[in-house]
Amino acid sequence: MTAAALSNPPLRQGLRSRRWLLWGALLALVLMLLGVLVFLATQYEQSRDQVALERDAVTVTSDMRAALVRNVQTLQSLHSVAPTPDSWPGSAAELLAQHRELVRLEWRGIDLQVLVHRDSAYLPDLLGQLDRAQALPDVRQACGNAQRIAGPSFSPSYFWPMRGGQGLELMEMCLPLVRSGVPAGFLVATYSLPGILSELTQKDLLRDRGLAFTEPDGTRLALHSSVAGSRRTLVASSLLNLPGHTLMLRLESPRAVRGLFPNVLTAVVGALTLALLAVLGLLARDMRLRQRAELEVADALAFRQAMENSLVTGLRARDMDSRVTYVNPAFCQMVGFSAEQLIGTGLPAPWWPPELVDEYQQRQAVRLAGQALPREGWESVFQRSDGTRFPVLIIEAPLIDAHGTQTGYMSAILDLTEQRRVEELNRASQDRLQATARLATVGEMASLLSHELNQPLAAIASYATGTLNLLEGPVGELPQSDLQLAMRRIGEQAERAGRVIKSVADFVRRREPVREAVPPHSLLDAIAPLLGLQAKKLGIRVQTDIAPGLPAVLCDRTMVEQVLLNLARNGMQAMPEGDPSTASGLRVLTLALQQSRLSAGQEAGEPPRKAWVEFTVTDHGQGLSEDVRDKLFTPFFTTKSEGMGLGLSLCRTVIEQHGGALTFEPAHPRGTVFRFTLPTG
């Protein structure tokens, strides 16, 4: 301390006060250490006495168990000494006189009927209040267990009233009797619980102590001795495990009051002082570790928050009562509400459309009932704060805490608006490709259409010329029948040309896809005019094979007609003229309709299967090479010089959109068979 400090009275007074404060803190610490010392010494002596008492309780139960085992051996010898009911009572009386814990012995038959019995001379009025039949359920239970384990078995204890308002807690022991390998009944010994406590224990060990049998809740069953009224009592319990039953023994002892030993005080004070210094060092180390851990946790939280803020996926956490506990910025931006507006809200959620509240409530009830939700998620519709609707994909999983308990649900929400827009663009592009393919098909058939239309137009012109020639003659000589025939022929040929033009117009017209129930044969009838044109030009005979009684198929008529036409035209082009050579020179393209093998052959009693109709287009051309088979459905792959390579790819897409499948396989003896299936309506 410097001179300036000593010459400054206020500073000196402050230092003195600080010194007294430190001494006072030291004195308080010493008093606290002494108090802890006294407490620890007391606890140590008490715990030592408690351990000794518990050890004595275990010794008492061991002595009882050993004595009861010896009694079983003695009772077994009783049956050997007195094998007949006449000789048995005398030997039983001698045994009862030697073992005061036994109050009754009975020899019962296999049916548990009493053959002979003997009561203890120390309790002659045992059955003076109640008949022995009242204890038959306990006897039956003990003998049943004894018969199962082939050895002695004890029943639960029960209270047996006696005259004068007194009673005993009794317990049955049943021992199976066997003579020459044949069951000879049961030996039933009735034990008195107070007798067990008084006769099967060491008297020196129980001096000044209390001993009793108790229930697990502390209710006394039988009392041998008790400690004089003192609050300072130690209690130890031990289980007496017997075959068929377990008793709880309670041993009490008064707590001894002892002084403190100086060596113990010195050792404890030194230990506490060292422990105090060690604790201070540990506290300083713990504070450094805690600060480091807090910094790491803060960094981790900042990193997680940065990740969550950068996500475009909405995150939402809810507790088991469906109240929102957490939302990330992406979810708030998605629904148009702030985090403060959403945290704590329950059901119905503010982002639910009003007309879908009941449906969403039911789905939430299913979730809270514990039913598993699809891991791949499910689609739903949300409403923004401005009322606009948008589709979402919800992926939800249980929220588990560190103890393994579910505390709620964590949901990831994806906005599907952009995905739906892309899907719509893809669908529109697919429609345009299909329309382009149809237009390309019609373009290839333009020459055939002109040839087919020339015939009805030439016929119309011929009939019109003939009609004019008839009209140029005298009016009175006009043959009415010829005029009527000519006009009828003109109408028929005009109708024929109209059908050809209508079939082409229906085929190339773009429209919204509509699925309807269509008879399968009508799909073949619709493409027959267009198919017949090319077949006539190539000299190919088109053969149809339609199974009777086919149900209607659920499909988009125009799309399926395009598939059939593309497959049929490909089949015709696979059969060039002269290959294969036949005697008649005819080449055949077969179109067949039949019930699919997936839905045929259903056995009685089986659940109903989904019905399918199978379409097959069979040609007898050169077939497909191995390289062509691997790339057959690849877009823009074609073996034709003028082809686009989109026909079969679009055909497979159309069939798969209907839920079916387009396959191919070799035909016999040569050629290719294309098959596709459509569901029935």
C-alpha cells in the first residue's frame, strides 16, 4: 500500500471495510464447513447403522428360509415314518410339539379331501370360529403350484379369526406325497406368521429391535416385537422368497446417538478445503467451456438460420395440438403472412381455403390419430393472404425431441405453381406434336385421298351429264325413273365423298382430350376409310378379328384412333410388294380385339380385377432387327427416309397416359405383333 493511500482517510476506511468483509466471508465459509461436517458425520453414522441393520435383516430372512427348508425335510420324513392314516396322527403330534410355528398338519388325498389331520396343542381352539373349508382356496392354490413344480409350495397369507376377537395371520404349505412313484396325496402344513417370527429367528439378533411381516404398502401382517416410541428409528426391509409366495420382513432398530471424533473432523475439514479449491478450479474451467459452447451454439444457430432463410422450400413446425411453433421466411412469403401472425395459430389455419376447411380438418384428425402419412408427401391447395390459390406439395414427418418423444410435426412445403406451368407447357407441346404427326400422316395420304375422291366426283359428274341430256329432250318424254335413279346415285356418291372428308377432318382436328366409354369396334370403324385407301394402293388385305361381347373402353377416341392408324400404316409399310411371296400374292394385315389376359380367368371368390381390352396389330413383314428393337420407341429415331421418328414414341405416350402399355414381339412365322391395352369403362 502506498503512502498516498495510507494518508487518505476515505481510502483507508474503504480498505478496512473491504478487509472486514473478506474476514466475514471467511468466517461464514468456516461455519458452513463445520455445519457440513456435522451433517456428514451424522449421515455417515446413520448410513453405517442402516447398512448393518439391512445386513441383519438379510440374515434373519436367510435363517427363516433355511428353517423352513429343514421343516420341509422333516415333513417329508413324517410320511416315511407314518405311512398309514392310523399311524400318522401320533407322529404328527410329536412334530407339532417340536415346531410351534406349525398350527395344523393335514394329510389330503389327490382330490384335496382331508384323510387325517392334527392340530397344534398350543392352539386347541384354532377352528372354533370358522370351519376349515374357508381356507380351501388357499390350500388348492398351494397344492396346484406344488403339483406343477413337483415340490413344496406356499400360499399367500390370510387372516384367520379366533374367539375373543383375536386372530392369526396364517399361511399354507403344500407338499406332494409320492409312494413308489405313485402320487399318494398332499401334506398340508399350516404356518402361523407370528410363530415363524418367534421360532425361526435368533433371539440375540432381535434384542431391542422390532420385527414384523408387512405388506408392500407398510401394513403389518404379523408383529413379533416393536421399538419403544422413538422418532429416531432405522428401518430395513428384506424379502423372504418362498416357492409360490413372497413375504416382506421389516426390521426396526433405534438410532444410536454418538459424538464426533476429532480425527474425523480434521480429515473432513481438510477434505472440504481441498474440495472447495478443486470446485473453484472446476467452476472456472466449466465457465470457459460453457462460454466456448455458447459461442459454438450461437454460430450453429446463425448458420442454421442462414440456411433456412436461403431456402425456397417452406418449413413449418406444429405441436401435438396443431398450433404453429415455427415458420421460415420462405413459408411466410409463400402464404403472404408474417411470422408473428402465424406463430401460435391453430386450426383452421389461415392459409386454408374456406371451402376446403372440412376436408383439411378430417385429414388433420387422421394425422393426430397416429395413422402413418405417405413419406413422398401429398398435394394440397393453399390460399395466400390476398385470396389467390396455389398448389403445394406437403412432406410431413414427426418431430422428435432429444428424449425420443414426439412433440409435433415438421412439414416441408413446396410451391408447385411453376411446376404446374411447365407441365401445362409440356402438355401443350405434346398436343402440338401429336397434331403435327396427324397432319404429316394426312399429308402422306394426300395422293390417296385425291384418288379416292376422284371416283365419287367423276360418278357425280357422269350422272349430272346424263341428267342434263335427259332434260334436253321433249318435256313429255322425260323418263321419271331414270331421273330419280340419277339423282339417287348423285346423292350416294356425294355422301361417300363427304364421309372421306369428314374422317380426315376428325383425325386432324385439334381439341381438348376427353375420355369417354367407346365400343372397341367403333375405333376400328373410324379409321377404316383412311386405312382402306392405303391398303387398296399397296394391294394389302386388312383382316379384323373382334371377340364377341367386349366391354366399352375408357379412352380419348381421337388419340387412340391415331395410335391404331400409325401402327396399321407401319405394318403395311413393313410388307413390301412380293415379300413374302405367296401363292395368291396377297399380303394380310390383321387387327384383333380380345379380352386382355390381365383380366381374364378370374376364379370364384377372388376380389374383382380391373378389366382390360387388348388391341393387336400383326404384320407378316421382314420383322425387326436387334438394333431397331433397342431404339424403336426413341424419339426422332426412324428407319424411313421421309419419317419424323415421332410416331411410335407418341403412340407409347398416349397408351401410358391411359394407364395401359404398348409392347411388341415377333410374329410367327415372320413379322411383328404390336399390342396395347386400354381399361374398360
